[in-house]
Amino acid sequence: MQHTELHTKGLEFAPEAPFGEDYGPMLMGPFAPVADESVWDALEVIGEIPADLNGVYLRNGPNPRFAPQGRYHPFDGDGMIHAAHFERGRVVYRNRWVRTDAWLEEDRAGRATFHGIRETLKGRTDKRLKDASNTDVIGHGGVALASWYMSGDIYKIDPVTLETLGKAPYAKRYGGGFSAHPKVDAHTGELMFFDYWNEAPYMSYGVVAADGTVRNHVPIELPGPRLPHDMAITEHYSILHDLPLLHDEAAMALGRHKLNFHPEMATRFGVIPRYGASDSIRWFEFSPCFLYHTINAWEDGDEVVMVGCRYMPDRTTGGAIDAPRTARNIAELKMNARLWRWRMNLRTGEGREEQIDDRYNVEFPSMHAEHTGRKTRWGYLVDHHPEILHWTGIRKFDTDSGECVGAFSDGAEHTWYSEAWFAAADNAKAEDDGYVVVFAWNEASREQQLQVFDARDLSAGPIARVRLPRHVPSGFHACWMPQASITAARQA
């Protein structure tokens, strides 16, 4: 692995189109993959890195190593983790591919041997779909877990060195996969996950202890194959999603991936006790929508409350839901979302929903992850440009009132932010006592920064700008792992 120090002049960033222009814009410019792995430990800082910011910011995303076979979609690219390790006022940057089985096979072949989701469907043997582990990354039991949105293997990653430590066999009983967006209860150390696939019963739900022991894993019966993306947890329950986004049956019969949105179907959220059996789940119906990402959920008396980013269906000129365009935009990651709140009353069986904010198209949320499943107030989200995965600014919301209480952008047209994550200060005294960490690429000046904000005052701008010697391509999800949790796991 290359190890070098930063020189602020004459930096060579990745080419604008390393595989040429024939593969389209998702492998060019801000999406252009990097070709190597690096460690940089002498970084120029404008401002000052807080001494009470200690831990690792990890960002997962697609970074194909070889030119793809056929048409490319971001969900196809090999997973690469970009990390910023903060320790006592210093920071070290690293990047490294997730060594999935598919990555290792293609490494031996010296070329791409899998196809992408525009070309094939999971389960085909003639045109195999790659489990790229490129979507999500979370911390659990002192290690990072990298996962893929279509439910694949879960890969354990050393959060400091980024070495791939092997696969975790959490989901082998049903379906054999593990979707992106599991949730960790910091109070118990447990991880809750779901899996989905295209044969009955179509979904499973599980609970994993901090030591890796599977405490519960049950099948969840759905009416047919679905494409859920996220889940949520509370102190005693988990919330699973049954959304009106389905495979196109004709395309599926041909082994191809195509989506249909069904506005005649309700959105359903299923509330299941953390250790519940299959038949203990209770379903609540809401207006038809898609939901990429939740912010948090908690219990409020008889109600389970969930807040998230509701995808707003496209409309025809007559005001009806435009189902084909909605499905197409979801598939192409063109997001139009608003903050939303759902309430599920476990005593009466009633479900209620309400829009929290109607002004901002915001998504890819984060919050104080150590409060996952308990009542929280603050959420940190990114502004969406109509361009795919172009996040132009960051915002802090009061999810009780819907008020945007702070916002910042270095320039909406030319700045590309990563998913911004809240990092609690050491010995934090309040929910928002800490920092927000984010990668920011300035397309106009071709400068890559790591930016640190005071979470209590985003509008003041970064309190530290770390100049990075390499471009971080636009990608997907991030997380924050406190140094204390990493150290405690290694000492156990």
C-alpha cells in the first residue's frame, strides 16, 4: 500500500474518464473511480481539528476496478471505503477496496467477470450480478460492516486499517443475504437486520448480539417479491418496510432488472418485537410511496414513531401519480424527498402520517447514532441537486418542528458533498454536542476537502478544512465510529 505525505502543489487527481467516455457520465468527472489505495498522514488543515473529536469517519461507495461489461449503474461498482481517522487533533486519510469474493475473482482474472443491474438479475448464472458491498457501512462490535443494497454478504472491515477481515455469517438461515441499512442499538450492542429475495416468504428479520451471536432470525411473509431499502428500530421493536415498488414481471421472467411503481397499493410498515416470532408482526397501511432512508424511530406511549425521507411520487399534469416516471426516477437515484413522520398505534391499530417539512429536497440523513431507537430531535441531511448523487449542501433539522436550523454550502452548482455524519464530542453533554464530518469535492477548483463543522452551528461553516491529495468519488453511505468503541472492542 502506498504511504506518502501531502504536497499541496502539483497534485494529480484521477482522470476525468479512466475507462473512456463510452460508459457514460456515471464513470466520469465527480464519479470517476480512483485506481489505487493510499494512506496520507501529513495533511494541511485550514482551521483547527477539535481535540475532543476522536474516531473514524467511514464512507462507502462504488469504485469499479475494471471497465464494466455492458451498461453501468452505480450499484455495480466495487465497494471502496474512504476513511478519516481523527485522533487528538490529527487526522489520517485512507482508502481501500472491500475484498469481496467478486473483487478477488476479478483480481485473479484481471478483468470484469460480472455484469451490472442494467444487464441482469440476481440469481442468474449465465450473466452473474456482482455482490459489490458498495452501499452501506456501519460500526458494530468494534468493527465496520460493509453491505450491498440488494442483500448480499456482510463484510467485516477493520475501521482503522480498512483491511477486509472476512464475511459475517449472520443471515445464512433464510435467504442467505444481508441488506444495507441494518440498525445498531448502542445501549445493548445488538444489530437488527433484514434480508429480501424473490421467492416466498420474500423477507427475513434478525438480531445479532455484539459478540456476533444470532439471537433471533425469522421469516417474514410478504405478498410477493419487493424492493425495500431501509428499516428502523426502537427500544423494543423493529419496523420493516413493504413498499409498492415491485419487479416488472415480464422483465423478471427474462432475468432482467426493471422496476414498476404501483400507486394503487398502500405502503405498509410492519412492527415486530425485537425478539418476535414471524406471526407477531403487525402491519400498518399508509399512502403509497417509496422510502429510501429513515432518520430514527422511538416509542411514544402506545405509538411507535418513525421519521424519514419520503420519496415524493411524480405527478401527471392532471395531478395523478405518474407511476412509470416515478419508477424510472427511483431506479436512476433521482431523488425528490421530504421529511415525514409516521405513527403506528399498537393499541388501536391506527396509523397516521404527516409531512414535517415541505420546502427542501433532502435525503441521506444522519443523527446521533448512539441514540438510535430512542427519541431524538436533530437530523443532518444533504440537499439534492436534480443531477444523480449530486449533494450540494448540508442542513440541520429539528425533526419535531420541521424547522431547518442551520445550513451550509460551498456552492450549489460546483460542490459535491458526501453523506454528512454526526460525531459526538468526547464527554458530550447534549444530543447535538459534537461535530458534523463530510467530504466535499469542488468541481470548479478541483480541490478535495474533508470538512468538520460544529454541529450546533452549521451555518457558521467549517471549523476545519482538511486538504486531501486525492479525489473522493461521489458515493453512498457513511458512518461515524467513536474511538472509545473501537478501543473497547480491541481490549475485550
